[in-house]
Amino acid sequence: MKILVLNGGSSSQKSCLYELNNVLPDRPLQPLWEAQIDWTHQQGIAELKVKTAKDDRLEDEFASDSREDAISRMLESLWRGKTQTINDLKEIDIVGHRVVHGGEDYQQSTLISADVKQAIARLSVFAPVHNPVNLEGIEAIEKNLGNVPQVAVFDTAFHAQLPPAAFVYPGPYEWLENGIRRYGFHGISHQYCARRAADILGQDLADLRLISCHLGNGCSLAAIRGGWSVDTTMGFTPLEGLMMGSRSGSIDPGILIHLLKQSDLTAEKLDGILNRNSGLKGISGVSSDLRQIGDAIVQGNQRAQLALDIYIHRLRAGIGAMLASLGGLDALIFTAGVGENSALVRAAACEAFGFIGLKLDGEKNQQSPLDRDIAAVDSAVRILVIHTQEDWEIARECWKLYH
Ligand code: ADP
């Protein structure tokens, strides 16, 4: 069974092709073909990179504003040229899409119909950057592959079991009636990491209490019990919670009232400040990339040091909150760009939790081993670094719907 996965971001589009047979493997398979389009470097120019399992590679650049056209071009590299992997797009059995917002209606992966498309469009008011992009991906596949079954895998679904105390905001009750509640995000990644953690530990996921720290450009934590998220730091939007690359995370809402009263700030400007010019970038003035913050700290940049200090302070506070929601902890998981690569962030986060018997093995931590336990032998809590594989998780969800 050939499964194509599409994962669309605000200015990127990733895709990969997996081949699965009748038995679902425990561990991720290598994709037969993977491609990525990046629009970030030059206005109106798409940069395409393709790689196959045989290590054939393609790099191309073309003028494009339309995601649909760019996806068509990307799909061409599947069936012709030096990265050709299949003879015809008709060989693809099913297409899975990461869809950021499924609202309250979609609590599990769902076969896409006209109704589901309408719902994804309707939920764009809650996820204005992502849902429209996801919809364009679905339509591009309709154009290129006709009636192939398509599946929406929602980033919010893993958090569908949050208890009301965790998902209802203590504003007026009407907020809840109007869909203003915590949804949580990064669910596909948290779900993959939870299962992989159980696999690494050789235990049943249902018996584990886990905290998953997804630390990438966007950052969120999930408290996981019985295989489901029971608390998470992101909320109504992916802006709440931890300090992130360029997002503020949680701040006193009184600051927003103050700013709106004192100046000519519009909603657009506030959006720009909080989503694109805050976090590590806003405080350091250097970059949203932790590697550059690290370099600036070495050169004595005090604002970069402050940015890192706040990041760690808030990460520890978030882990503490998740710990309280779980009432205990079997394993702490680090994943995504920062979580997988920054020994410093992992060590600083763990240092605060020595009092629960959590103890890092400093040497293992420095080696940044992926999919390994980096806790000291006598630690009361396991500490895992897991390479997140959202695309594999999406392929798995597609497979499960058809078996
Ligand atoms: P996204 O959330 O966009 O999927 P990633 O999970 O790829 O992002 O994480 C990107 C971030 O990971 C970068 O901004 C960078 O700060 C961080 N990162 C990547 N490699 C390292 C590293 N070696 N050390 C510290 N941070 C890193």
C-alpha cells in the first residue's frame, strides 16, 4: 500500500511517500521519496528539494505563488526525472494530510469528504495561517490524483480527551459556547513520541505517565496518561504556553489591554508582535534560532543570555504544571529541533527536577543520542530523546483507517 503524506506549513510544504504492507511495523520505515518546498528565502520563488530512498537527489527553483502549482511540480518528481520512484500517480492508494485544527468535531483521523473540507475551511477562523494551507494541499491532490481517498490527521485530536478543568478558560461561560477553549497542538508529534517512548521502555503505553516536550520553532508540552493528552501548554491558538522562537507564549492578558489603550495598536500589529517578533527573537534581538542565541551568548551578548534564561525558566514552570496534572512521572521526553539537539536545554530543564529523583546521565546527554534513554541508571524517572516523525504518524493513521 503506497501512502503519500502532505504536511503544509505557512511557507513550506513537505511531502513523503511510504510503502506499507499488511503488517504495521512498530518502528518508522524510511520513506521511498521525500520532498520539501521552501518559500522563505526569496519572494515568489519556490525552492524544491527531493531525495529518494536510493539517495537520488533533485534541487530546483521556480517562480511560484500558488501552492497548488508547486505541489503539482513536486509530485512530478515522483514519476519522472532522476528522482522517479513510481511510474504513475495512480499507484498511490491513499493520501494523508496534517490538518492543524479539527475543532471539537474531529477527535480522530477522518476520511476527507465535502463536509470535512467545509469544516476545515470553517475552522480557518481559529487557525488562519494553517487550515487554508492544508485545504490547498487537499485540493492540489484532487487535481493531480482525482478521487484517491484522502485522510485528515488533526494536530488537535490527541488532546481531545482533556478534562474540562484543563480545557475551559475561566472567562465568561459564553466563550466556551462559542468554541473559545483550549484545543492544544503538536498532537501528531506528541502522539508519536508517546508510543515510541513506550516502545523504547518496553512498557505498555496505557500504564505510563509521560511529559512530552516538543521544542522546535513552536514549543509545547503534553502531559500524557493512558496514551492520551490530559494537559497541554498550547491553548485556543498555538500562541499560549512556553516561550518560543518568535512567539511570546503566555503573557499577562492585562499587557494587551494596556497596549491597546495606550497606543494605536491594531489586531494585525499585535499579531505581528506576539507571533513573529517576540520569544527568543524579541528578547535577544539576535534570532529565533537557539543556535545563534548560543553563539551570541559566547560573545557576551546579555540580551541573548536573558532570552535563554527566560526560555529555561518557562520550560521548567511548564514541566512543573504538567507534573502536577499527572501526579507523578515515568518518563520525560525531549523532541523536535531544540529538544533533540540542545544538551544544554535538556540539562537545564532536568536540573530543576532532582527533587523527584530525576537524574540525567551527563555524558549520554552530551552525545544527543536519538531514541535513547539518557537518564542516570539510578534515576527515578526515565529521560528520553526521541526524533519526532510526524509524517510517519500520519501514514500510520491512514493505514489504520484502511485495516
Ligand atoms: P519546526 O517547529 O519548524 O518544525 P524544528 O523542530 O525543526 O522546527 O526546530 C527548529 C529549531 O531547532 C531551530 O530554530 C533551532 O533553534 C533548533 N535547533 C536545531 N538544531 C539545533 C542545535 N544543534 N542546537 C540548538 N538548537 C537547535
